[in-house]
Amino acid sequence: MGNSKNLFTLSFILLIITYLFVFGRSKTLEIILSEYLLILSIIPIIITLFYFKKKLHNTKIIDFNKNNQFSLKSSIGFFLIFQVADYFYEDGFIGMISQWFLYWVLGIITLLLLQTINYFKNYQVLKNLNLDN
């Protein structure tokens, strides 16, 4: 997840710079604030993730997600497909890039959910091992 954190941080910085350059400060804030429900949905996911991390703080974590990794090529392919669709359905280039923040937030939610599910599966394994003993 460390590499993903760096990638999401870098992409967020580049996204904000692009938005400020293309839209200006007020429109950038409007785009970000329009996704407040998705941003708020991150909070319970993070709370749940920290709960399981706390429960498993002294145990070895098994990575159940290692076989579920998307390649960079397939991620870029999906992004390009959505960009073409957004270009036509969101009235051109400006509408297309206005959707980037939504994609970024959805990417963060997906990353956090995958990590939370991984910790939950580890918690279940540990719980089942303790019940068997």
C-alpha cells in the first residue's frame, strides 16, 4: 500500500494544480465540495480499518489481495475508456477533466476498502485459530 499512497498523493497534487490552472480557485473548490458525500464516506472506512489494525497490531498480516492487483496497463485502459465517455457525455474537455476528482476519490475509497477487507479476513483467520485452540 506504500507505493499506492505515494501514487495517490502525487496524483492529488497534480490534479489540484491542473484544476487551479484550468478552472481557477472558486471552480476547483466547487468541484471538490460537490463530492462531499463521497469524501465523508471515507471516514467510516478509515475507522473500520484502524479498528482491525488495532486488533491485529501484533500479528503477521497475510495479503489476501496480492492476486487481485490490477496492472498499470489495465488501469490506464479503464481510465482512457472513461475519459472518452466523459468527453462526449460531459460536454468536451472541460467536463471531462472535471470528473478527475471523482475518479480520484473513488480510487481512494477502493484502496481503503481493499485494505479493510484484507484486515477483516486476517481478523477472521485469527479469530478462527483462537476458537480452535
